[in-house]
Amino acid sequence: MAEMKQRSLEEVKALSVEEAVEIMRQAGIVGAGGGGFPTYFKYKNPQPHLIVNATESEPGYWGDKLVQKEYLEEFLQLFEAMKAIFGLEQISLGVHKKDREWFADYAEHADDGVFDMRYVPDTYALGEEKTLIKHATDSRVPRFMDEPDGTRRPGMPPDVGIVVNNSETLLNVYNALFLGKPTTTSFFTVYGEEMDIKVYETPIGASVSEVLGIAGLDVENSSHLSVIDGGPYLHDMAIEELGTGDDAYVRRMTNALLLLPKGRQGKEYAGIKTDPPEEGIVSLVGKISGVHLPLGGGLLKPATPLVSEGDEVEYEQKIGEPVDEGFSIGVWASAGGEISSIENGMVAIAGGAIPQEQAEAEAEPSSAGGAQPRGEAEPFQEAGSETNR
């Protein structure tokens, strides 16, 4: 097994395809853009062209754009390394035309042969891989492909020699290959009714209500509001009615928590416009009271638990070993504390966080050049549900 450890640029470039793929699998990386497809599988059969999906198409989102802004040097190193490991002939950064100025620093580096810029129309659908490919290249992903056995399947980006990853997914790849860090957090936007826009790096499995409380919402007196996991176009209903004791958990592919009046539809907010938060990305690592982590769910076969109820675990300790059959990824503790339960494919970790009032006071924005970044294909699940994730 390829070791999870810190590596220099030259050491990362010297990794074999098989070693890099195994590191991604062990690190627990899945598509953070919403699809949750296991990232390691995309690179088992490398394609010549990588498109970085930096469009962040949903209205009001800022997480990926801030990630790209703060981790410019990390992305440039990653692009160089991935070209060497996977034999990529081209890396393209796909961004909306309206964000040309935001990505100006990347455009300055686009002539060095490592990557190029692809400016695409300012529409929601550009977040969908096939549509992005259509507008960013001369290729078209076929609707269907005929298999040798006579069956048909939907066309996919590799059918035209392309792999697509979003910004946060690739930051997680950087963390794993260069820093030896697993995926334990999700970057997402909190916005909507009665809420100043925030972008948080939050432990996977954190309570949505707790995050909203830290963001400044009076959760106990907010039963007139609902929250959806996602944006106006693509989302799951997270909590139908706040302040009633129901809850939900932050997922690996949570991109936003959008607050709206109870009974309103997400698409009514399609025209919402937001400015980037002045404080940038705020880390909530170590500032939440507990997490509920899925061992599998959706496309993923459950990992084998490495812990038992009552065990004490540390942040970024491995708690689930991927199984060999099907899609499966390593699972790592996104908070320190005691294993309070392992039920229905879910590992609950309680304790290990400072009180919420102190968390609100101490949550500080991250910045480029500061601390190193910390970075599922599971269906949405409300707390208390018996459905496996």
C-alpha cells in the first residue's frame, strides 16, 4: 500500500499511477462537486486531458473560488505533478467568463505549458461535466455507447479522452499526495435568509444545526426557516423545519447550506447574488461537538471499521479500511473524541470540541501562506435515519 506521508514535488512526480491511485483511495477522496464519484477510479485508466471544473455554477456559491484563490501555489504544483504521474497532455481550468478577473493570477501562469484557461458561458448547466466539455473543447460526449456484449451505457468523459474534477476534489488530491493528509473536511457556503454569507471548512459529519448556530443563526427560534444541502438548482432538503430537534450532517460533497422560508422552493432563489465573505474561509476544525461519519453508502461499499464503541480517537486517525470489492474508500476521523456508537454503517464521535460560544469567538479565517490546508457518494440522510450512508 502506498504510504500516506509528506512528499516533495519531485517525490510526488516519481509516484507510479498505481501508487497515486491507491493514495487517493486510502485518503477517502470522492467528487466534492456534488456527484461523489470515487476519485481514484477516474485515474486507474488515465486520460490525456484533465479539465478542472472551477465554474461553481450554483448561484451564490463561493467555496471553490476561494479555494482556488487561497491555494494557487498548491494547485500549480499539483498540475505539474499530475502531468508527470498520469502522462496528461493537457490540463485546462474551466471558469465562467464573469470570473475572468477572479482567476487572473492563474491566467498569468497559463503560458508555462502546465495548463491553459477555458472561459465558458455564465450558466448553471456548465457545472455538469458533459456540458462543460462541450463548451470548453471541440469534443462531445456521446449520449450512449455500445458495449462489445451488445449492451448500451451512457457516454462518459473518458470516452472522449477527458477526466473532470472540481477544485475542492483536486485540493484533496494535493493534500493526500503532498501532505499525506486524508479527506476529513468539506468547504461550503452558508447563505440565504437571515444569514450573512459565510464560507466554512467544516469537519465531515458535523451537525448542520451546530454549524448554522456558529454562523449566527438562532436555531431554537428559527422554525419558520428550512435549510437545503445545495443551491437553488441542485439540492437535497436538509432540515424541513429548523428548531424542532431534527438535524442533518455535513457530507463530503456538501457545497452549500441555503436558508429559505419554510414552504419556499430553492429555484425561487435562482437569481440570488452574493459577494465573497470578507473573512474568507473560516475553519471549524476542532470547534464542533461531534460528528457522524458514514463508512459507505450510495456507490461506496462500507469500509471495515477499525475502531469499537468506547475507543478514543484523534483527529485524522484512520477509522475505516476500504474493502477490495466494488468502490470503497478509507474513512478518517474528522474530529477527536470517543466513539459513541457504530450503527447502520455510521460511526459517531462525541466530544473533543470547545464550547460553541468559544468556537464562535475563536473561528478565524484561513489565509494563503498560513497553516497547511486540511482538507461521498452517499445519499442525504437526516440524523436518526436508519438508512445506511
